[in-house]
Amino acid sequence: MRLIYAPRVRNDFALLESRKEQGFLVNVIGILKAEQYPVGLFARIRVESKPWKELQREGYGIHLLKVLDPPSIYRVIYMVDDPHDVVYVMNVQHRSVDYKNATDIKDIYLDYFNNKRWRDG
């Protein structure tokens, strides 16, 4: 699988608290290349991926990747595009961000297909 980042993810990384946290999250996201729906221990990082249930019901194949150990205050929102062999990282945000209004995430999802972002990688 190829990793492709949504255009806004660069801004998400710029807002992270430290370069150490940036590097750590790059390693976490790297897990997705080998395992698209990871649950368990990968290179000393315990993660859990689960579908975003509310959006799954609406037909969006979006997942949340949470780091359990070492603890992280960030989560990764991503989708898997099997036909194009792509894991598309849509968002990296502080876990306190309220995702009940998922309009931005839906827009990123639709932008991926409308603009054929799988060609970006």
C-alpha cells in the first residue's frame, strides 16, 4: 500500500507541539503501509484502528487510528482505497477535537475521489 496525505495534513503536522511528536506520528502512520486496520503492538507502539461508526452508516469508509501505548494525545483519521492500493491519511488531530460534526472529514473524503488524489502519490 502507498501512503498519501490529504493536502491539509501538512498543516496538521505544523500545529503539533514538538518535532518529537511529529516524528512519532510519522512512525505511527507508517504502520498503515503494512497493516491497514492495525490492532495490537507494532514496533513497540500499541495501536487500535476502528471504523468511524457514524460515517460507516452513511457509506464512508473512514477509520480512526488511536495510539494506546506510549500514550499520545493525537489520533489519525484515514481511509483505505484498495482498488488504487492507497492508504489516504485525511487528518491528524488532537484527541480532544470534537468529531461529531464530520463535515470537514466528509469533504476530504469526497475531494479524494473527485480530484483523483490516488494519482498524487
